[in-house]
Amino acid sequence: MGYIELNVLNNQSNLAMGIDLGTTNSLAAVWKDGRPVIVHPEGEAASVPSVIHFPGEDKAPIVGRKGRDLAAASPERTLFSIKRLMGRQAAELGSELAMIPFPVKDGEDGVLRIQVDGKSFTPQELSALILNKVHDHGCRALEEEKPDRVVITVPAYFDDAQRQATRDSARLAGLDVLRIVNEPTAACLAYGLDQNKTGNIAVFDLGGGTFDISVLSIDDGVFKVLSTAGDTHLGGDDFDRVLVNLIVEGLKGQLSEEELSDPGFLTGARLAAERCKCALSSDPEAELHMVLASRGVTFHKTITRDELDELISPLIEKTIDCCRRALSDAGLKPEEVDEVVLVGGSTRVIAVRAAAENFFKRIPHTELNPDEVVALGAAVQAHILTGGSRDMLLLDVIPLSLGLETVGGAISKLVERNSTIPCSVTEGFTTYADNQTGIDFHIVQGEREMVSDCRSLAKFQLKGIPPMPAGMARVAVRFHVDADGVLTVSAREESTGVSTLVEVEPMSGLSDEEVERMLIASIENAAEDFETRRNADLNTEIGTMLTATERSLESVRAALDKETLDDIEAAISASRAATSSESPSGLQAVRDELERATLPLAALLMNNVAKSALSGKRLDEV
Ligand code: ADP
Ligand code: MG
């Protein structure tokens, strides 16, 4: 009797890992407990610098943070920015070649070779070392599972050769690539923007040495790249360089030209500059501090955020020029972009955020760590590709609707109950009274129609709206619920750009029973709630109509005959007399009567507008 070999259920982990293989830093993330999380060993930084140091004497290369720390001592043995070389040939690199501080040339097979430590490596082999390191970094944080299947992200502009080179490096690292995903698409997935039905999204990615702006459109959860632009030599390194220049200038009297251009000295200065720059993203001032023990020389200067902003403003302006180009290539105006996502460590710089917000006239997404977004999105994609789905998980939906109080105590629901998270919704609001310079927002939770029956979550104010007639201000309010269920509400007035933002935890302090009770109450009171709601809406509408009627009556009173005038005034006083105690049908009648009586007034106004157009007068002169 022979034996038949059975394919035993392979014990391959069902988990797959998302990897952001960056020019400066790389990160790993997996799907865990219903959401993507960055994975790294406890007590260690999340990111792995994409740096490889060759210690020589046939010792194994040192990858990541330790490798980067050794760069100051022996820069000629330390490789970085390998990603720039992936899938490229020497001839294509052009001026880039001059900026690479290590010897690079084409091999006989047409693949680049990088010379270091007396050996030569392909970019694929070097990238494989980084992939191995970041995969291991992530796995050390996972208990038993060692996911070999990965999703790796690449810039949207990567061509076939560059994508293939990325696949090859994963194969060399012993990893199984489920998919190569565009970085901007991953960022959108991390924010749950795939759940929007349609819209345009701009992903602004400012990393260490590169800037990429990608304009995507989304249609039924499918992303399409409309355009990309950017600068392959613009990023946080350039911000560091302006501070390095300050150090070099400041030490000119104490160190020789030669000492000041020594690679070891410059690496030390770069680290000092980066520390100072990062501190300025959270503090208004920071110390630029460097000690050169070997020479007994110290540099010290306090830098304010304003000073740094001034120094880097031409660089920031360059990113905005690229945004302009990308939008024009996509055939879109800034106001046609529905969502802006900030990606890359350098978007932590406040002046960068402000510039992006100003250009797109929209508060960008910054709720997730900008340097982690891409890896998180890769983990979402990995989860979906391994058969997972977002909405299968209970944790992933919002149990109670979230909305804002509108005039008259009614609610405008922005995020409906059972929406999957993360998610974001933007809606436009306007002012109710003339010359209103501020708006009070009241965030509420619940299924009932009136604020008094819902749970109040938070109140906040948007100030600094310029005085203008009622209904003219354009205020965009965005609700974003992240994977942890934390709600961020932001409001922005479009003409001035004034904005404000609050964060709340909608589910804190609510038990399951209370949620259930609120749901039952909404069903039981549905009919009555509907009526109260209709009343409130009608009252608001009548109020708005009254304001408009009275304003226009002033300007054309003389042109109306007595009968029409009496008719309008009767309707006005009837509307005034009607109070909220009136039934919806009574209010509806009052509203309709006001509309009917003011028809001649509307016709007269239209006529005046038409006449003034013919006589070449401007509308506001009528
Ligand atoms: P890449 O995508 O190029 O691999 P990252 O997105 O990790 O790079 O961005 C790295 C850059 O972000 C570096 O220049 C780093 O100095 C910068 N950076 C990180 N944190 C901050 C911060 N808090 N403030 C300003 N810049 C920061
Ligand atoms: Mg990046």
C-alpha cells in the first residue's frame, strides 16, 4: 500500500504586513483588533531609517537607526536614499548622479551597481536589506505570527521598472508581495476615504528628501491617479540645510574651510539641525546646539519658529508651485478638491500645514501621524487582500449618529449611524444673521430630531468671520472619525481662511445599554419627532424669508402700488404672529402666504436687475 502525500493545512499566518519603504524612513504596520497599527518592538522607535552602514572587515552591514548613527563617524561607508536608484540606469539619473556621494555605475546587465566597502551591490540588494530589517522590526512586536506576505508602497510616479525592482528586492528578502500600492492611495485608505462615493483628493507628501503631490479621484471606492507633480530634491533635508548653514557661518572664525566641509562635521551639524527643526514643530523656540569635542568648539543659538519659517519659506513656496501644476494637469481648481491629506514627516512643520491649507482652502487631514499614514494604509490594503473586510468588524461602525445643532434647535446629521470608520464628511454651513462675525457650533450625538433629545458632546466657536449679509459666509465643517472612534470636528470660513478644530470621544461614558435606550427612544418617538423637526425647520425658513423681504422692501417700497404693499405687510405681520406653538400645517400656510404675497416684490427686483444689466450698471448699484 502506498502513501498519499497530503497537503496539510499550511500553518502560514493569515496576517499580512504593510510596509512603507521610504527614501528616508521605512515602517511596518498590520491589521489588529479591527484597525491598522504600526508595529515596532517596545521601547524602540516606530520607524527604521532607510540607511545601511558597512563596518568593513567583512562584518555584516548595519541597517536602520544604528547604521544612521554611525554615518557621522564614517560617512563614506554609509548608504542612504537607495530608493532614488531603484529600477534606474546611470544614463537616466543625469544630474542626480552628481548628488550621490558614493560611486555608482551600470553593471553589464544594465542594472546599477553601487560601490561600497570594496564590493558592489544592486539597489535591489540594498533595498532587500532594508526590507528585511523593517519586516523583522515589525515581527518582533508580534507574538507568534511572522507574516511573510506583504504589501509595499511606492510613489505614484514609479514606472514599471521601478515597481519591478521593488518586487525583486522583496523576493530577495524572502517576502511574498501581495501587491505594490501607490503611496497616496495608501494614505487615502488609512483615512477611510475609499468609503466616499465620489470626489477628488489631493495627497501632499513632504518627506525627507522628496516632495510628491498626487491628485486622485475616487469613484465607488476605486482610486484613480489624475496627476502627479513634485520635486525629487525637496524635503526636510533642505530645511535642515538652512540650519546647518547657520552653524557653518557661526563657526567660520573658529574652524578652517576644510574642517567646515568635513563630511563627519557636516553629518553632526545635520543631526543638530534636525533636532532643532523637529522641536520647532511643537515649541515656539528651540536650541540649535552642537559640540565639537575634538576641537573644543561649541555652537549655540536660540532659533524661533518665525525665524525658521522665514528661512524655509522659499522652499515651501516651491511645494505650492507643484500643487498648482498638479491641479492644472488634473484640470481642477483648488475648490474642486474635496479632501486634502498631509503625508510625510515634514508636514509636521506648522508653516507647511498652513501653506497647504491656504492653497487648497480646506483643512487638511492631519489626524493620523503624517509619517505613519502610508504604512497604515498599506496594512489596510493587506487586510483587504487577505480576505478581511472593514465593515465585518463591529468595532468599525459608529453606533450613534453625529451632527450639529442648526438654527431652531434641529440637528443636521453629518455622520450617520452605522457608518464604517475611519470616515469623514464635509458639509457647508452659512450665517443666519447679517454681519454675524462668529458661529457657535454644538456637536451632538443621537438619533432624535431635536437637540434637546440628543446627547451634547461639545461646543465650540468659529470667530473672525468678516461682516457680510446673512447667508453669504461659506463655512465648511468637517467631521472625521478615526479608527479609534475619536471625532475631530473642524470648521473653516472659505473667504478668510479662519478655522478652528475640536476633538471629542463620542463613545466615552456611554454604556451599551444607553446606546440601545437611545435607539429605542428614537423609534418610539419617530412620528412626534418628525413633526417637531418640521416645525423647527419651518420657523427657521420663515425667519430667513422675513429678513430678506424686509430688506428688499426698503429699497423698492416707492415702486409698489398700495394694494400689493398692504398684502405684503399683512403677510409679514401674520408670519410674525405665528410662533413655534403653531402646528406644522399652520406654519406651512403662513409660509406659503408670505411667499405668495411677496411674488410681485420678487418680480420687481428681478426686473431691476435685468434693467441695470442692460444699462451696464453693476448689480450692487441697483
Ligand atoms: P520619507 O517618506 O522621505 O522616507 P518621512 O516621511 O519619514 O520620509 O519624513 C522624514 C522627514 O520628516 C525628515 O526630514 C524629518 O526631519 C522630518 N520630520 C520628522 N518629524 C518632524 C517634526 N516633528 N518636525 C519637522 N520635521 C520632522
Ligand atoms: Mg514617505
